[in-house]
Amino acid sequence: MKKRIKSLIIENAALCDEVAKIQENILIVKDERKFLLRKLLDLENESETQQSRYENITHNGSKSKPKKRRSLEDGGKNTSSNALS
């Protein structure tokens, strides 16, 4: 009976050590996951910021330039046609 109790105590201690190692590994993996998630979110935000800047530049640049050209061209055509009439 004493031998059985002693072997159970040793087995319990080994299991406790294994549980402690696994919990430590879980904490490490959680920290790594948080770090990677933060880094991913930072990169996504940076990418979205750059994309929105690019879209604003192309959106503003492409739409505003043709409008100015059209208004100048239309204004020039209307002025010359009015002058001829």
C-alpha cells in the first residue's frame, strides 16, 4: 500500500511538472499571437492609409483635371462660337 501511494505521488509530481511546462508554452504562444496580431493590424492600417492616399491622389487628380480641361475647352468653344454669331 505504501509503495502504491509513493508511486502515485511521484506520478502526480511528474504530471504537475508537465502541466506547468504546457502552461508556460501556452503563455508564450499567446504572447506571440498578440504580437503578430498587432503587427498585422499595423501593416493593414498602413496599407489602407497608403491605398486611401493613392485613391485620393488618383481620384482627385483624374477627376479634377478633366473637369478643368472640359470647362476650359467648353468655355473656349462657347466663347468662340458666341463671338462668331
